[in-house]
Amino acid sequence: MLRDLKYLIAYVAPLATYLAITLQGYWSFATVIVAFVLIPLIEQLAKGTAANPGPDEEARKETALFFDFLLYLNLPILLVLLWLYFSTVTAGGLATWETFGITLSMGIVMGTIGINVAHELGHRVTWYEQLMSKTLLTATLYNHFFIEHNRGHHKWVGTDKDPATARLGESLYLFWPRSISGSYLDAWKLESERLQKDGKPVFSFYNEMVWFQIANLAYLALVWYFFGWPGVGFACAAAFIGILLLETVNYIEHYGLSRRMLPSGFYEKTTPRHSWNSDHEMGRIFLYELTRHSDHHFKATRKYQVLRHFDESPQLPLGYPASMLMAMLPPLWFRVMDERAKAVGMMELS
């Protein structure tokens, strides 16, 4: 249906990055402006809706191939953008600030149509969708996310066992190293536990983490072959920006929200109260409905186009892009969010 076409807006990010790479100059920061200036401004003017699709509409959208193809197309788009990016920044002739702007733009796309789309595809059950997810994550040098997010984060979210859950009073800049290192180590741990349970050697080709390291090295070797060591440096720089973007999203999604330990010794079940949500529609479309995060944790296999609003889900005062900017200013973030998080905690105890 015509209203489904609104999701084409998600392609504004890669389009802006293409313009940044090819036009250069002040256009070098095009994706930065789109993601962190234009979208927050639009979201303040058009706040979105809490409406959910009806049963018939949900059934139609659930099976519509249009929404799947929107995701699939991001893989060739990202590969083309990476080739253009490496070709441009390693050729020379750019001012330092232009290279910086283009790399920021490329990094944002690595986070949005790279890791974010990989996240959605990584919850699918078909082999080809999971392969696309792993390929996208390899381009961002973060393919261990496939293991840790699916088998670790979704199990332990809202607890001290989850490195991707930000604690009350923890700044973004302390969260980044804790989440990045903890997620990587947890992925190794999860694979080791799986192989030990199956009676297979941990340090072997049965271990998917071993294959992920090989894939990362193969990707960087390919970049080196075509673009030399400068290309490898730019590949790491753009990937790192994409990783920080992902981890900033992780930070705002669960900040200060925790699950209680029950008398039985188990944590309470994850509920819609354990994720911060936003119904600001531009951010929802831009991030393939990632901002309706509670429903994603309720049923991880639910496709992005049918994620639902829950009245009991805590709502961010701003959309995701603006919230990410606010998180970069810890005193402001704490002032706005700490009392909200405490209020949610009191609701859970009542």
C-alpha cells in the first residue's frame, strides 16, 4: 500500500553518504546533518503516533515481501558505498576536514544500514538472511554481535550480567568500553559453553567466533589489497564510528531499567517496562522501527514493520537521534533521565 512507501525514507542515510563522498566540500557532513540535525528537528514538529496496526493490517504487513527487500537492498548499497569511500579517501586531494566529514558520514551508515539492519536480519530464521546479517556485521568488524546479542543480551537484558544494559548513573563514556569489551568476551564465553555442551573442542573450526575473526581479517586483507594500509585505517575508523553509534543506541535503550531478582533465584520476566521507547515516527522509520524496542524484546522474531506500542513502556522525552546527542552530555542526560528511570523502577515494585 502507498503508506508503506514511507519506509523508503530509511534510504536517505545512504543517499546522504553518497552525496558526502561524491560532492565533498561541505557536503562531506551530509549524513551527520541528516541524522543529528534534520531528523531531531522534524521529530520535534511531528511527534508521531502510538497507534498499532489492526489484526488484518498486521497480517498483511507481516507477509509483504516489500519490507524484506527494503532490508536486503542495504547489503549491496553498503558494499558500493564502501568501495566509493575507500576509493575517495585513499586517492588524496581532500582537505583533512573533508576526510573527517566523509568518514563520519560513512560511519553513521555503518551503524544504521550496517549493524542495525544486521540486527534485524540476525533474528530471522532463514540461512540467507542470517548470512546477510553476518556479512553486514563483518563490514563493521562487529560480527560477534550476532552471537552475543541473540544469545546473551536478550536473555540477560536489565541485569548485571548484560554488558549492553546501562546502569543508573553510568555515563555514556564509561558504558562504551564496558559494553564493547564485555560483549566481545561474552560472545567467546557463549560459544565455549555451546561447544562444551556438544562435546566439541572450543578452539576449533566448530567455534563460530574463530570464523568471525577469520572473516574480519579477510575483509581487512581485501581492503589492503585494493587500497593499501591507508584503506585499512579508514575501514577501521568508519567501523569504529558505526560501533559507537550502536553502543550509544544500546545505552539509551535500557538506561537505568533493571529486572528484579525473585525469591526463586531467577530474574523476573522481561516486560515492556524494561526498554525505553520512542514513537517519534521519523526516527522509527530511519532505524527500521528499532525505537519500538519493548515489543522486540517481547518477541525477537517479530518483524520490524509490525512492532507495537505498549502503554506501559517508558517513553523517552526525545526521539532516538536527539536522545543520543543528549547522552553525549552526561550531566544533562542524568538530569533528564535519572528521575524517569527511578519512577519506572517504583512502578515495577508497586
